[in-house]
Amino acid sequence: MSKAHSINEEALVETSLGHSEDKKSEHQLSFDDNAQPTTSIRSVKQVVYDHLGEFFKKPDPRNKPGNPAKILRLTPHQAFTFSVAFLGWMVDAIDFFCVSLSTTELATAFGKEPSQVTSAITVTLMLRPIGALLFGIIADRFGRRIPLMVNLFLFTVIEVASGFSKNLPTFIGLRAVYGILMGGEWGLGNSLAMEVLPIKSRGIFSGILQEGYAVGNLVAAMLYYAIVPHLGWRALYWISIIPAVITIFLAYFLKESSVWQQTRQEQKNASKRFHTTFVDMLKKHWLRCIHAIILMAGMNFLSHGSQDLYPTFLKTQLGFTPKQATIGTVVGNLGAIVGGMFFGYISEYLGRRRTIAICTIIGACFIPLWIVPKQFGQLLAGAFFMQVFVQGAWGVIPVYLSEISPSQFRATFPGLAYQLGNLIAASASQIEATMGEKNPLPELRNGKKIPDYGRVQGILIGIIYACVFVLVILGKEEKGKSFAVESKQVDSCSSSINEPPPPTSNDTENAFK
């Protein structure tokens, strides 16, 4: 069978569904020409002006999202690949949230303050960029399947070892290694999923994929409730490896996407070393890379600032039981799943950036309901709607980063931007915990000062919502780009690498566009 006939059906679907505007975006994404970008103020201003114009432009009514029943329909290969990507992100989230849910128990076991225990979360987040870079480069060069399996296997080893920790330094050391593994998984799973999905289905499945994080949080909360009161916090880490083992088994049967195979083959044909191509990409798209990292820092502050310390806020400041704190986590994650799917879906009409901006505006309105009430039912409503809009914005991120990513770095670029943003936001929960402890409530409880976690969380999230709104309207969007067509166009430019065009004043604009 010829190569032309060996292309999997998902690539053919993408090619047939491409928009006419893709040609322009694909040309802009071509990083194989040798034009050197300039840094003139005028060029940067023009970029900002153009992006603002795109953001406030009325959505094209012809781009209304299709029937959900139809766009959710995938081929068996597409469905299986997406399911493995979803499960991979879910099992990473399970272990991550085991720490935030058991912060109080860990502090008691190790004789430390909760703010000291949350340093484990900080270390995990800080080291995720190393995993994103390492596993991303390996995946872009050698494929996604084997790196994903190795990542998940090492993850299970660290998960079990965490349950045997005798002291806080040992626990933090293990969480550091886990951070590297967690950082690598998201880029692997995201590239696997986005490369096989039909274009019109990307928005809603982007929301579903990202909410593997919320489902993981939900599963972790249920495991915490079922295990910790009866078997202790150590058993929580041992038992939670079961979903990871199942995912490793399923990943064994994955096939590499035709988009990656095509892109990698054309890079080989161009006779360019991988590191040379990487440097060319940075020269051409440095401004886009910087913007993506800063945007992801804001998004990660938003996510971790609204989730990681919330169970501790409910238990320590408001005096609710561990059972009630678990219920609050479950309700919040149900809202996250609803928000991720819904806003991912409507982003096909409103656009990726506009959808995120809407979530930031409405989400900020629910901050008082999220932290001020004393009644448990009202707090549950606040937790639900807060996560609808926090994770509604996040539901657009996988497809947004994939679409603005250069083709030969679709595992590295999204994952590294995401995790470098995580590095900047790594101290979110620790900042909240420390500031809450330094600014306690005026009244004492049993002769002890009670940290005011709620006020700190509310102020931080309000500021971050505003920052994300500004960042997202300044960014670039490539909604509906065909990955299969793009890889051909991008690498066809490689054949003319020895004849670089002269630099122009538009190079900085192209770097961001």
C-alpha cells in the first residue's frame, strides 16, 4: 500500500475540514524561512492593534458550533486514542490532588504547619517544566506512545514510594520527581489527542480532555473520603495507582498519529537536525512563546489558587468536617466538568480567546459567593460556579495551544508553555497559606489564631482574573487550522532554506502572529 493510502482517516478528515483562512495562518507559522525578527516598537504596536481588532470582531455566524451529537462522534481509533490521553491526565491529577486533600493529615503526621506541607505542591509545580521539555523533545522526535508509557510507569513507582515517606523532606523529594513526570504527561497526551481529532470536534474535546484534571480531582476526593478516615493517608497513595496501571496497559495498544509521522518524515527529508529546527522556531516565534508562557502563568495561578487550598480553607477556617470539605471538592469539580465541556464547545463559534475572556469576567462575579457565606449550601453553590468559569477557561487551553504551536513541536510547545507558566505560579497555594497564617481572623478559636485563607484567596483570584483577561485579548488565535495541511506547507519551506528572504519590518509581527 502506498504512503498516500496509509494516512489514517483522522488526517483526511482534518484536511477536508480546513478553512480558507488556514493558508494565511500556516504561512505565518512557517519557521523554516531565515527572516530575522526585529524588535521595533512600531512592529509590536501593530501586533497589539491587529490582535485587539481580531478579538473585538463580531464572530462569523457561519462558524456556529455543530450538533453536539455529531461532533462527539469519533472513529474507533480516534475514540481510543483520546480516551488514553484523557486517562493519562486524569491519573496525574489524582495523585496531585491527593496532596492538597491530605494537607492537614500530612501536617499532623510530620509535625509541621500546613504551609510547610504545601511546599510539596510548590516543588511539584516548579519541576514540571523539566518534564515538559524532556518528554516533549523525545515525543516530537520519536513518537508519543513509548514516552507516555514510560512516564506513567515511573509515575506509579513514585506514587507508591510517597506512601512510605517517613518525614517531610523525603516526601518533598519524591514529589519533586513526580513533578517532572507530571510535566511530561500533559504535552504527550494533548498532542496525541489533538492530532487525531476532526477540526470541528477540537473545541468540545479540548474541554473534555482538560477536565480529566477535574475528574482526577473528583476521584481523588472520593478516594480520600473512602480511604483516609479508615486506613490513613498512606493507603491513599498506594491504592490510587490502580487507574495508572490500567492506563499503561491501554497505552500499549496506541498507534502514532499520521500527522506526527508525516511531520517527522518531512523533517528528515529536509535534512535538518532537530535542535537546528528548534532554534529556528525560537527565532521566528519568540514573542509568541513569551506570551504563551505568561498567559499560562495566569491560568495556573487561577487554577491552583482556586483549588489547592480550598479544602484547608473549609476545614481550618470555617470548621467544616473532612467529609464536608470532600463534598465541596466534589461539587466544585462537577462544575469544572460542566464548564470545560460547555465553553470548549462554544469556543468553536465565539473563538478561543473570546471564550476565555468571557469566563474571566463572569467568574470574577462569583468570588463573594465562593468565600463569604457561612452556610455550607451557599459555599457549595459558590464552589460550583467558580469552577464552572475557572475550568471553562481552561477547557479551551489544550486546543488553543495546539493550534498556535509550530507543527514540529506540538508536544514540546504546548507542554513547555503550560509548565513554565506553572513554574511561575508554583507558589500559589503556599502564598495563600502563608498570607492567611500571617493575617489571621480577629477572633480566637480554642485559644488559637485562625488563618484568614478566604480573604487571601478572594483577593488573589480577583487580581488573576483581571490579568488573564488582559493577556488573552493581546494574544493570537489560529482556530480551525488543519494540522495535516500545515505540516506539508511548513516543511515545504525547508527546501528553500538556502535562499533566505531579506529581513523586513514585519518580522516581529510574524513572530507573534
